[in-house]
Amino acid sequence: MRYFLEENYRMNDNLSMIRQNLHTHCTYCDGKNTLEEMVLAAIDKGFSSLGFSSHCFSNLSYDECGIKTAANYESYLSEVEALKQKYKNQISIYRGIELESRIKDELYPNPDPRLDYSIGSIHWFYLDSRHWEVDYKAEILLQAKEAFGGFRPLIESYYNEVIEFAKHSSYSITGHIDLVTKFSELNSFGFENESWYRDAALSAAESVVKCGKLVEVNTGAISRGYRTTPYPDPFILKRLAELNAPIIVTTDCHSANNIDIKYDETVSMLSSYGFTHLYYLTDSGFKGIKIDA
Ligand SMILES: [Zn+2]
Ligand SMILES: [Zn+2]
């Protein structure tokens, strides 16, 4: 386990004073703002800490979102480190990555040990030697569905990939676990209420928790207009709460103006699902902090 619980841990004696976002993108990957612009936005919005999680350097020709070269990845690490020092009196900055499965020649890569944390996310459906983006366009999702022979095999393969990645990689946080529902609010796919769908999603949620992963509650699709609620869906959140899963809240922002989108609203609704603690990365690892209901 990479985290631990401190029942009475308090920062500034008030949960509302703690603001941390560990899922942010910048111009090293597919974000719109530079690292420093993101830092300044985080300070402006009252975040006490900020983590950078650029899409990893996958070295795959079809990956248009990730860091493009090994040299860029090294610059990313040094620039984040330099900003950490420059702004240390105003905000705590952490070095992270959004790690992908099946990069380079690695099926389930482990994170670079120089990083403070990592988010493990699945953004692709894989079938034989073919691949489709999970979250790029609804049309691509439907193309993948055709190739797999229906939503059930497609989506079960997605959740299976989530489970295998959690089992075989030492990344810290499972990213947007039910990303396959990104387009569901704006379309009528109909799979979301099927029992096989719920079983697959819950089984993935239970597996990642069993593997010791933290799970993120991610507001990213709200800022992009695809969803009105964060990932994961409420039925998954309720199961995670029953499991006492360690959760964090992130905005998965790709621009500085979305750095805090729905952050406070999401933090304040968590206790209604049954969560008692929210987790934060500190200089000595992840800590669970009691939510004042
Ligand atoms: Zn992602
Ligand atoms: Zn992301």
C-alpha cells in the first residue's frame, strides 16, 4: 500500500482549506497552457498543492497526446522540478505522469522511480493489432463496437485492460475508471444500465482497490461538456465507499481556466456517497483526511 490513514490529520484545521489537483496537463502533452501558467492559475485559485500528470512518452506513432520524445520527457521533469523550487513558498508541486498501458515494447509499464506519483489510465481499445481511442469521439467508439461485435465484448475488454494494468504495474492512482461512458450522456447507447455493464465496472473497481490503487474522482468530462457528473458514475462511487477505497479528486484539466472546474462541488458531495476520507499526496506519501460531513 502506498497510502495510509491518519484519522485526525488536519491541515489548517479545515478540510476546505486543502485544495490539491493531481491530474493536470500542459504543453508538454496535449494541454493548452505551459507548466508555469498552470502553476500561476493554481495559486490564483487557492490550491495548496498541484501535481503535473502529462500523458507519458509512449513512443507510439498513433499517440498524438503524449510527450513526443525522450528528450522532451527529461525537460518536463527538470522544468517541473525548477518550478517546484521557484514557487515553494506559495504552493507544493509534485511530479507525476499519466501512464498508459502497451507503450513502446511494454505491456504494463511501471512508472519512472523519479516521479512523485503516477496515474494509470486506459485510453485505447485493443483488438489483435488494431486500436481505437476510448475517449476521442463517439464515432470512434462505435467503430470499435462494430469491430468487437457489440458493446459487451468491447467494454468488457476495456475493463479487463484496467484490471490487468492495475495488477501488473506499480502506478499509484487509477485514472477515470469508467472512461467508456464519456459519450453516454449525449448518446443513447443503452449499455449503462445492463447488468453485464455494471458487473464489469464494479469488478474493475473492486480489483483496482484490491491492488492497492487510489481511485480518482475526475471532473474532466464536465469541463468538456460531455458529462454533468464526474467519473466514476454514482453506482461505482457507492461501491468504492463501501470498500473504503482511497479516493482523490482531480479535474484532469487541459487548460488553466479549467483547473478548478467542479472541484469544490465534487469534494462536498463525497460524504453523501458514504466516503469518510479523502486522500492527498504529501511529501511523505498519500494521506487520508477525514471528511467533515
Ligand atoms: Zn486520461
Ligand atoms: Zn488526463
